[in-house]
Amino acid sequence: MKNKFLIHSIIVACLLIFTFSNCNALKNASKYVYKGKIDYNLSKSDELMLDSIQRKTFEYFLHENNPEIGIIKDRAAKGAFASIAATGFGLPTYAIAAERKWITRNEAVDRTLKILKFFATSENNSRRSYKGFYYHFLDIDEGNRVDSWVELSSIDTGILMMGVIFARNYYNKNNQAEKEIREYAGILLSSMDWTVFNMDANSKQPYTISMAWHPEKGTTNWGWHGYTEGLFLYVLAAGTGIDNPIQHYNAWLKGYEWKTPYPGLSHVAFPPLFGHQFSEIFIDFRGLADKYLKEKGISYFENSRRATLAQQQYAIENPKGWVGYDSLTWGFTATDGPGPNYNSGDKKFEGYAGRGATGKDDVVAEDGTIGIYGSICSLPFTPDLSLKTIKNIQSKMGSKLWGKYGFYDSFNQTANWVDNDFVGIDQGPTILMIENFRSGLIWKYMMKDPIIQKGLQRLNFEYIKK
């Protein structure tokens, strides 16, 4: 095993040298940059509030994991399996905790190294991976695919790899453990074979990246087409060597819908807020646009700001008459929900769903349920509004919404319901976007990486001229 790892490490080192050389051959290897800390003066009380939310939410990643191999649970509920996406979001939380002195850097290194080692040494294990991608849900004890219904997931592996990219840039010290983090990261990032997710000309979304693959039935005939949380996936794919990246990206762009739900808030629509937030957790899109948004004259960051403000306007309008909506109570995103047991008259409720609202004519599973992480994760886009919304929801809901890992996932005042669980892919973004708002830490290290640089360049992203 040691010899195999050594050989693989040498190969990866060569690949990395080639990648860096390639990037240096570009016009400007640092064409895409971290734009610095968000320009907003936090009051001392707001700083303390955000710190307490982050610190409490971080307890999830300290405790809801396998302590031997590091993988993180999908949710806190007893018996829950591990999620590779929750693990990907979890990786930067350990660095944040080290920066904020909640744990030591050595502890952050140890936890990160366990995770990367587990995945790097699982790449040839058919119960866990295939062609450099991993199964969405793994059993928490052994780290194997939970069951035959669990897919090899492009997007969830993508989130995992974004966490890996952050780790290899943040852990930059010249000691054995941090070197191993970088070596394992190199193995993982050089092993992604995107052909497993090919969508041909006869598929439902030709040339997009498929959502999934199953060994029992092959590639899923449904691709990531715009606009969703999948934006970062195309940047990652382009940066890690997918063939014909422009063909794939044009297929993604083909699904875009430009809408004007309210005056001054025209944007590429996707009703649930997480779709506007997940990619921006890792990539600093301030001022950045592709050919589609260049024609519209806005950046992806501005697009997310407008999507957030459109949700606020929808809550003010409240066309379905749900209890509790107002200008400071919104956040329609992927969350748990009351479920049909709470149905009453014409009020119908979903369980877990990707809830969202662009405007009254573009809603998805919108049933009165709010996830506070939706407003939290828009802090970089709408600082003042998001802070006021967090405080207003806290005031409204009080201790009912607060538990051992911070805010419960969601609540619904019409159903008089509050969730009793915490979801990993909501907990992670909560910590990460607060940190981007406070310090820019995730963006700072992600934007340095040659994969991000190469991906953005191959897709022809450019800065909007002011």
C-alpha cells in the first residue's frame, strides 16, 4: 500500500506541475481573484450573535461523524448515514474553528487528514466509489454505499471536492501531516473521470453533466442544466479536465430563464435560495460573469443578491396567505417540512423539499416553511437585510428554534411546527457563509487554486466593467 501510495504521489506531483505550468502559460495565472472582505461594519452585538451561531453550529461537525475515518452524518437523527456533501461542507469548518480558536490547528489537521485519507484510499473500492466519484450516502460505521438506491453523485462528489480544494490550499505548512493533506488532495482531484456522467445527443439534456450513475442501471438520463446549484460543478469539471467544457457549459446555459418578478430585480431564476448560494460559498463571484450574464450586465453575485431580494418581496406579498411571512421573515430553500400529517383544509404541507419562490408566478413546494439558514447564507449579498431577518426570526421563535447544534433546520407557523433535527448540508453552509461575510476565509483560499483558475478561464468568465 505504501509503495502504491508513493507511486501515485509521484504521478500526482507530475500532474500538479503540469497543471501549474499550464496555468502560468495563461495570460494571467491570477486572473480571478479574491476581492477582499465584504464592506460592512458589523456592530459588536451583531459580531457576537454571528459568532455564537457559528460556534454552536460547528458542534455538529465535532460530534456527528465517524471519529476513525472522519465522514460526517447527513443529519443528526439517530441512525442517519453519512453524506459526502455534508463531509465536503464540513472540511472548511475545521479550518474556521482553528482560526477562531475553538479547536487547535493540529486538531483541524487531524480531522481533515482522516477524511482525505479515507476517500483517497477508497478510490478503487467499488462499495464506495467509481472513476473518482463517490456514492452520495455511506454507512456511518464502515463508509460503504448504503444500498442499491444510492447513486454515484456528480454534484455531491463535487461539493466534497470543493472542500478538498479548500483544504489543500489552507493547510500549507511544511510538516508531514499537512503535506499528506495536500498529497491526498492531489490524488482525489486527479482521479475524476467525467465520462461516467456523459449525456449524449439523444439524452434529455444533451451534453450536460448527468446527475447520477448506478452500477445496476448506468448513467441517469437527467443532467445538470441551468440554473441551479450546479454552477460550481461546471467550473470544477472544466478545471479538472473534462473534454469539451464549452459544449457542456453551453448545454447548461441553455436552461437559463431570465425573469423579472419585481421591478429592478430581473435575474436568472431558480426559486430555492440554496441554488443561488452553494456555488458562491466556494467561488468569489463578485464582478464575475459568463457570456450569458455579460449580455445582461450583471455578475453572479449580483444575481444572487436580486434573488434574495425577490424572496423578501414574495414574503411581503404572501399570495398564499401563510402565517408569519413579512419583510423580515423569509428564507425559502431546501429544508425539512411538516409533512402531510399536518394538512388542514386547503393548506397542504411537504416533508423534505427544495422550497422556493422567485415571485408569485414561479414557486416550488412553497408551503409556509422557512429555513433560517436561507437568510443566513445570503449575508454576503444582503448584509443589512439578512442580519435584521435573523434577529427578527430569533425574536419571533425564541428558544423553540434553537437546539444543541444551533438553529433547527426549519419552521412553519401556519402548521405550528418546528423541526427537531439538524441537516448537514444546511449546517455547513451556515458556518461557511457567515465566515465569508466576516472574513472571506473560504474565498481567499479557494480562489488561489489552479483548478478554479483553469475552470473559470476555460468557461470564459470575465469581470464586468463598471
